Amino acid sequence: MKQLSFKNRIASNYIIITALLIFVVFFAIFSIVRYSVHVRVNNEIKSEVTKHLKEIEVIENCVLLIREEQWKTKQLNKVEVSPAFIQFVDELGALVEKSPNLKQKKLAFDKNRTANELFDTKLETISVRQIQVPLYQGTKIIGYLIVAMSLEDSVMVLNNLFTVMLIAYPLILVVLFLIARFFAGRSIKPISSIIDTANFITKDNLKSRIPLPQNKDELHLLSNTINNLLDRIENAVVREKQFASDASHELRTPLAVIKGTLEVLVRKERKPEEYKEKIEFCISEVNRLNHLVDELLLLARFENQRQNIKLEKVNLNSLITDVISRNAQAIKEQKVNCQIEFSEEVTVQTDNYLFSIIVTNLLTNAIKYSNKGSNVIVKLYYSEGKAQCDIIDFGIGIPKEDINMIFNQFYRSNSTNHPEIKGTGLGLSIVKRLCDLLEIDVKLESEENVGTKATISFTK
């Protein structure tokens, strides 16, 4: 079965609800009209009963009409849209008298009916509404006054009303469906713009955006949300291209150095010491390349992948002590004094492995950029309900204009001024990425030629 379009589904749902509503309204109108017709007929019948009861008298168990000839003439000359049929019967139902408009017809007496009950019956082929009023002499019933009125006109009115409604009902629904379909098409016009824009966008063309509707409704919100999504995708693609470009450049550099060194090495015979020196240099470049690849893989592995996080209770005092121990050789080579200031035991819920990478990268940066013989201070404490860790060095510092870019991939501040300090420019980028992943705040404060302070904050 072919599925309806979105526009037709909106119109169909609207029509289904409208059809139910119109049905209820039509049913209510028909019921009210029918009730009104019956009430009118009932009131007229009761009025006739009251009037004719005044025109009779009971003498010696007989029902007599007061001025009978005058009554018959009056009934004969009566011209009404719905004339009343009058009939008198005795207690057994035998005819005593009837109005001239009955002619040869006779109202049926139903002895099983309750006195003064209004009910529908037939006068030969004519539908009538009838009442049987008992006539008393003392407490004894001596006869009945039967009053009936034709329902033919009422039935005709109700039938005509029903026919009109029956014909109008589908016509109204068809017209409403066409109107609803037209307005639904106009309402979802922005969706067509979304489809056209989405078909036009490719990875090489991410500049197009969906025109925002004038009315600030749900479609405006949808269009704006998709535009924001396209902005994020475009930024991600730009970052990916930049990352791929920077990564390829950084990978080519050590490879070019190794290749150049080996080419120079094989041009002529050299002393064993020279071979050893160049080979050791190539090994250091290979180690640098290996470290760069590890950092690139680490970035790729934990790119917004919260499912890889393993949360557990981590004692930061022990973790930081272990990180410092693992970097003891670097501390010794840089000739810095690493001071630990722990005010109390600090335990947090985090990923032990990822947080150790954060501390390692910040600590190695602090050691690497410290001046010879200076101090590196590691503080651990609670502040305003937050566990905090400060790593402070007294080294070359970072210029103020570079602070906002220091977390960018492959960015190194004043690297040309300090060629002796090796690095890939990925350490702080990894720190920022992992802190975002673990929902940890990281902040750098630095002053050139004074030092740098890195602060990591947890919510307790």
C-alpha cells in the first residue's frame, strides 16, 4: 500500500478529527430538532385535551357533549396545519363520538396503555401521536377522551433534515480536505527548503544554509537547529582537514630528517663513531615519530567517546605521586626540584587511566619549559567543594596573545625561539580533549619569563 505524503497525512488527520466533530454536531442538531418537534406536538395534544375536557359533561354514566352540533360544526370548519383528531370511547373502548375530520377512520384504543401516556401509533397509514385520557364519574372510569395529531409533517421535516445532512456531510469533508491540504502544503513549505538544501550540501560544499521562515514557530526552530548542526559539521570538517594537514606535516618532518640523515650517511665511508652518532640521531627521531603517532591515536580513540570512560574512585594523592615517580628521570635531566603539597586525602570519581594522561602531560610540560634549577610545585586540595590540582612551574611562560590558542592541535608558542625544546604541539590538545570528556575544568594562567600555572578542577 502506497504511503501518503506528509502533506496528505496532515490533511487526513485533520479531516478525521473534523469528521468526528461534524458528526457530533450534526447528531446534536438532529436530536434537538427531533426533540423540539415532539415537544411541540405533545404541547398541542395536551392543549387539545384541556380544551375538550371543558366541552363534555358526564350524566348517569354517559359522556355528553355540551352543544354537540356546535362542537361538530366547529371541528368541521377547523383549518390547521396539524389538525387534532378527537374521539370519545366508553370504558370498553367502543366508539361514542368522534370529530368530523376522522371521516370513516377511527382512532385505535389501546387498553394496555397507561392513562395520559403519549405514544406513537398509526391511523390507518398515517403516523400519529396519541393520548388516552380517562373520564371519571366519581372514582369510576366511564370512558376515554382520545386525542391524536398527525406526525406526517414532523416526519417529513426530520427526513428532509436527515437527507440534507447526509448529502452535506461528505461534501463538507471533501471541501475541508482540499482546504486543509492547501494550507498544509503552505505550512510545510520550509521542509521543502530543508530537503533542497540538504540535497545541495556535500562535504565540499557546507556553506549553504536553510532560509529561516518568517513565523517563529516549530519549523523556524527546526530550520535554525539544522543550520546550527550544519555549522558544527562544517567546523568539524574544517578541523578534520586542518588536523589531517598538520598531522601529515608533522609525520613527514621526522621522516624527512631520518631519510636525509641516512642519505648523507651512505654517500661515503665513515668512521664507526660517525655511524653510531647518526644512527642514534635516527633512533631519537623514530622515538619522536612513535610518540607523535601514539598521541594521534590517543586523540582519535577518545574523540567524544564517552562510552570508553571507566569511572571509578581514584585517590589523586597516589595517582599524582605515581606520575611524578614515572617522570623522575626527566626531572633529574632538567635539574628541577619537584615539590608536592598535599593538604589532605583527595578522592574523586573519574577514569584513572585518562586522568593520569592529563596529569602526565601537564607535568611533563611544566618540567620541559622550566628553567634549570627552578621549582615545579604540585598542589592538591579542596576549594569551595571542588577537588583541585595546581601544577606550577617557573619557566619561560606563555605570551598573553597565545593563551587562547595553546589548546589547539599542533600549536606551539614561540617554538622558533626555543629550538632546544622538542614537542609535537599535541600535549595540551589532548589534555583539553580528555578534560572535556571527563567533564573536568582546566585553566592555564601564565606570564612570559615568569612561569605557568595549570589548574584542574572537579565538582565534588
